[in-house]
Amino acid sequence: MPRNYDKGCRSKTYKKTNPTDLANAVNAIKRKRMTYREAQEVYGIHYSVIYRHVKNNDIKKQGGQTSLSLNEENLLIDNILLCAERGFPLDRLDLRLLVKGYLDRRGKKVKRFGRSNMPGKEWAHSFLTRHSDVLAVRLCQTIKRCRAAVSRETINQYFDNLTISLEGIPLSHIINYDETNLTDDPGRRKIITKRGTRYPERIINSTMTSISIMFAACADGTLLPPCTVYKSKHLHESWRIGGPKDARFNRRPSGWFDSLCFDDWIKSIALPYFSKLSRPKVLIGDNLSSHLSTDSIKLCKENNIRFVFLPNNSTHLTKPLDVAFFRPLKIHWRNILEQWKKTEGKDECSLPKDRFPRLLKLLWLKIQENGSENIVAGFNKCGIAPLNRQRVLDMLPSDDIDKTDPNIEAALSTTHKDFLKEMRFSDQTKKRQTRKRLNVQTGKSVDTVSSEEEINE
């Protein structure tokens, strides 16, 4: 952390001048609209300060000066924002290395950076503090390259088709469905412990098991009953006692939704809701093979229900439940699970299936408090209700880097731009080489080959 300087009781405190008022006062003096004394009365700035800024346009501010000029720091901010937009954000060390590389290329030496000409941790902290109105330090989430490769053309084509599919459809007739899992692990939690403890622990039984649940919500904020799938060949009566109203329970050996479970969800939850509505209805979801079958398609066609599939690898941008619903859902679930493990379930090795419906009901009551607001916000963020493709396009980087800002073209070389494009939109057509079994005698070792050509020979 940087040092915090204490000025002391005898240090002189300077009055902070409003930059806008100072600029207006200087402009009024230069245009001879008022005198220095009049400007002092109007803007509340001492006439000597106005005089110095009128005579010297490049006057330095009070106190210590920055190592880089204002123009250099603005160009550096453009570099940082561009890298973050392209999916390769910088951390503090990358920022320091970027400044060092810039200074070395310019042949500029900064004494306070030492012999290495590399800024320290304090400089990075001060830089981020100075530009806190533009830059912020946040925890990031990782996405795969296939998700990063979703292009603006793909999104535009999706919204072209979506506009036709949703024409004249009320919000209550639009449903987004998706499955998620509720784990048996309440997760990590901040605790109070002795200072200096490196690995604090708490005793709570947990396992890696999880239970799959299908959730569905309408664009007007209505939440449909959940459908649970247990990992089992059989379904017992106690596994559905005390669950939410109208909730459904099923079982599969894999524990995940397959075409049979999806057909059951269509018949038991989606159709009863849609049967009360007139006009065409729309189901929005991903194009997983387990979420599609000939029986489901035939059944939906008979009931005037349209299927709308999201683009591949774009659910983090286009699926309302993923964007705004599942995160608060998982937070509430971990709190409920932790409370249960501290009281009634403290002696249980894992979460029994006959206890799950009651905890699910508590979760259901919790998410209904503000779940409607999250659902509506998710549909809005994904540009579905109201229909607005720009909401999704704004989350993608611009295709033409040169037109984002004229300063970026001066700050970044063509090589850097091509590198950022290549890193985000890498070649997705490459396939791994098929593994070939070696015909080796039992107990005999093999040596190393330097290239694939030797294998082919």
C-alpha cells in the first residue's frame, strides 16, 4: 500500500479552486469582460490566482507533480480500456510493465522510478486513485474463447429472427427456461479468528453432490413452479413432501435433464400455464439436445407454442435467467443450506433427499420477495423485453478499433491491435489430433519424439 503522508499541524493548507470557475474567470479576463477584482468577487477566487493562470497557460498544480503528463496518462487510460474491452484486462503489474515499455521506447528516464525505469506499487495505486472516475478495480470472471468469439453478426442475425418471432406477443406469453443445480456445499464464509491465522477452518459437513432443477420465468416477472430431478432410478414418497406449491419431482440415473424429463416438464408445467392464455406463445432456451424431442415439438405445435433457440455460446449475454436470476438464487440457497447445517442438519453427512423439498420451499419463498424484479431486469438486459438489440451489442467489443477513439490510434500500434483481435477471435476450427494406440510389447518403454512428422514416418 502507498504511504499516507501526514501534513502536520504547521503545514499550509491551500484552498481548492473549482476548475470550472477558474476557467470561466480566465476566459472573462482574456475577453476583457471584467477586471481581476471583479472576477474575484464573481467567482470567489483570489485575483492573484487568476492572474497567474492568465499569464501562464501551463501552470503546474500545487504539490507534487505526476511522472507522466496529462496527455500521456489519458493515452494510457485508452490502452487500459481497450484491453479490457477486448477481454484481456490488465492488473497492476501489467500496468507498471506497460508504462516501463512506453518509457523505454520513448527513451525517457524518470528518476523516481529507479534504475529499472519501472513504476512501483505506490505509483499504480496513485494512478488508479487519480482516475477513479474512469477506472476501477473489480473481480473478473473468466469465459471460454468460444464464448468470446460471439460476433456482432451472430447477435444481429439472432435479433432479426427474434423480432419476427415476438411480434405481437405479450410479455406474459414469453418464457425463458433453463436448468441449474443446487449443491450440498454452503461455500466459504468470512469468520472471526486470531490474527495471524493463515488457514482458518470451520466444521460443516459437505459433499460434491448436487440436485438439478428446471426454472422458468415470464417476461412480465411471473415465476413458474420448479421441476426437480433426483439422481436415482426410483422416486420415493418422502422426496416430495413439503416442497413448493405445484412443484414437480422426477428422477433419472444421471441426475440431469434428458429428453424424457424435458417432455414431462412441457406437459406438467409449461402447458398448464399456457393453456390459460390465448395468442401464440414463445419458449426461449438453449439448443441442447436434451431440451428437444419430436414429442415436445409436436406437442408445442398443437398448442401454438413457438421455440426460440439462443445462439451458440451466447447464454451469458442472451439468457435472462443466467444474466440476472441464478446468481441471487445461489446466494439465497447457500445461506439456507448453511443455516440448516448449523442446526437440524449438523449431524448429517450430506443433504438427504427427503430434506431437500423443505429447503427448496424456503428458497422458493425467499426468491419470490424480489425475484420478479430480477426477472424483468434480466429480460431487459438481454434485449428481449422491450426488444432492443443494442443492449446486447453494447456488451460486445467494437469490430473497428480505429474508430472508437482517435487517441487510441496514436497510442497503439497496428501489431497491438492485431494481437488483441487474434487473442479474442482465435481460430476455432483447429481440432486436436486423434490419439493413436501404440503397439508396444508388455513391459517395454518408448522414447520421446520431437515432432508429429516423426510419428507419421
